[in-house]
Amino acid sequence: MGAGGTAGIISQFTGSAGWACLVGIICIVVPFVFNRVFFFLPIIGLILAAQAIFRSKQMIGGIVAIVLNVIGGIITLIGIFG
């Protein structure tokens, strides 16, 4: 029973949701590691997350991606405006 539940959760992070989560993680990590910010990447991540929720019904992955990209967007704004 445990393996089936894990496979169900992992399937939420494929396709658009997986890409949106990856973009969100990049938006959070890169400013701290390389001292650079990406201006449009959080917006692209939010679009991918919305696609994951509405088109492929990956609700959990889409919500996680939205949270990651909002945090990445806040970090980007702080990096731009100091």
C-alpha cells in the first residue's frame, strides 16, 4: 500500500508541474548561490503551474509550484529593488 501511495504523489510532479517546480527552485536558489536574479522566470513558472492545474489536473504539483514561484518572485523583487 505504501508504494502505491508514493507513486500517486510522484505522478503529481510530472510534466508541467515538474517543470514549474524546477523553475521555482531555480528562482529561489540561484540568487543566493550565484548572486543573479531572473526577471521573467517566476512568471513563466506561474504560467506552467496554472497549466498543470487546469490542463493535466495535477493539483498538488501545481500548488507546490505556485508557492515556490511566489517565493522566487519575492526574492527576485528583493534582489531588484534592494
